[in-house]
Amino acid sequence: MKDYKKFPSQKIDKPSAPFLFKETVRQLDPDIPQGFNKKNYRTLEQFLEKEKTLSFLIIRNDSVLYQKYFHRYDSASILPSFSVAKSFVSALIGIAISESYIKSVDQPITDFIPELKSKPGFEKITLKHLLNMRSGIDFNEGYSSPFADMAKYYYGLNLKKYILKLKVKSAPDLHYDYQSVNTLLLGIALERATRKTLAAYLEEKIWKPLGMEFPASWSVDSRKNQTIKAFCCINARALDFAKFGRLYLNNGNWNGVQIVPSEWVKQSRSIVNDSRDSQGYPYTYHWRVTEKGCFFAKGILGQYIFVDPSKNIIIVRMGTGNADVNWPHFFEMLVQQL
């Protein structure tokens, strides 16, 4: 959780006037959902603290119903998003298409990264394949091995050099295979299409328009190369992550201004193919959805922005691990009480 201190980063400035959620006079005290209290905790607060949680927010109708921080964290503490950042990249792709920087999701990645044209198979991989994790690229996502590709890309100093060694193992769109390199390629495509850094484009199109309360940062591979780790590493505060959930809850509209095209948000919240993550949740455009109509952004170590449109509820959970809890199911069960 302190990795944001290890890596160089690019700054994302906050606006002069922040949007603030309303604070409720008396916060909710929900019960631990049935089936989750296997260790006989007395309260939800105790459950969250013991199950590796650092921050937990429940917001409904722009009011903070529940806000707890643990292990010396508070509302101003910086939290790395890990793969929650992928959902931000997806939003920026949708915005870039609406601004005609990108023609459509059907453009091949080689339109933006021509260095890959010499690699067999890459000319058939489109932005849509990358967004849906169906690219067919040969990449080892394993997190436990220091020899896996993921470790190299997370700690490495020259990401643009690494992608030149990528290979395609199968034709695109045959099957789902979660790979962080897909998002890295989308990030590079965005920067080349917009001629802006990802951090600058995020600041301009999302961070400032949404009235984020705090500045943020996005980690890069090295001070020399300045390639943003698009697959992870937006470092921000829990309440500001909740505002991104609010944007998607409201179909990409922020207080009357359409930030992300509504059709893009609708597509991101839909089940469109047989892509399923390791827990069986449908995966579309770097978001996960549930059969009940909820959707969420997810990062390793239990980072979540969870949205239940039927109840107008946003939940943000950041932690140091999942603690063997199926958090999306936990959230679905929790909102039943609200």
C-alpha cells in the first residue's frame, strides 16, 4: 500500500472548487451480511478492520451513510488503486472517441503503436479486444512469481521497450484472458492519439470536472522514460474514487454535463460475451458486472468501486488484501439492508 512512494509519478491537480458529498448526522450501523461472519465478529466495523480493510465508504443519493478508516488511515490518506485504474483508462478511451481523437474501438492497436506492425498478429488486435481482455497476446499475469511478466512490467524501468518483445499466441476474441499489458497498450494509444500524457488527460477530462477534493498522481516506469503504468497505480483518496463511481452511476453525466458518453457507460455496464473473471463475474470494457445489474472496478488487494444502480448506492473499499472475502457478493448482500 506504500508502493506509490517507491515509484516516480506524474501529478494530477485538483480543481479550485471541490464537489463534496453530504455528511449524514448519524451514520448507519449495518449488520454483517449473513454467511460472512464466520469468525463471530461483534460489529461490521470490527469485521472490516480484522479483514484487512483500510477504508470503507457507503454513499447513497450523494450522502455519506457510512465512512470508516482503519490502521491509522483517514480521509486524507493516499491509496493506490492497482487495477481500479484500468476502469479510468476505459473512460478515457470513451472520451477520446467522442472527441474524435480515436475513430472507434474497432481500430487496430497498430494504428497507434506502429512499432508492433512487424510483429505477426498485432494488426488484427483492436482496441475493443484490449478493452475486453480478448487480445490473444502471450503474457503471464501471475502475481506470485518474480519471473512472471507482471513483475517485470510493475517494477521495470522501460515499458515501451518491453512491449516490443510481445508475441501473439492466438487469434483475438477467441477467449477471455486477463492481462495488464492490454491496458498498457491502450494507455500508450491514448497518449499518442491525444498528444497528452494520461495524467494530463485524466486531470482535464475527469479529475477537475468531477471536483475531486485532493490532487492525485499516476506512477510511471522511471523518471527517464515517463511511461505511465496505465494498468495500475492511480494514487488518490477514497472519497475521490467514490466520485468516479458516481459518474458511472449517473451514466457518465456529472451535474448536467456529459463527461463520458452515455452509450459508452451503458456498454461498460452490459454483459456482452462469455468473458468471466476468476470469480465468475462478467467483464466488459475494463469493468465487471453482476447478474443483478451492479457493476464494479476492481484492484488486487481488495480495491473496489462498487455501484448498485437500483439502490443509488456507491461503495468504496480499499484494503491490504481480500482476506478470503468475496467482496462483490458481500456488497450485494450488504445493500439489501439499506
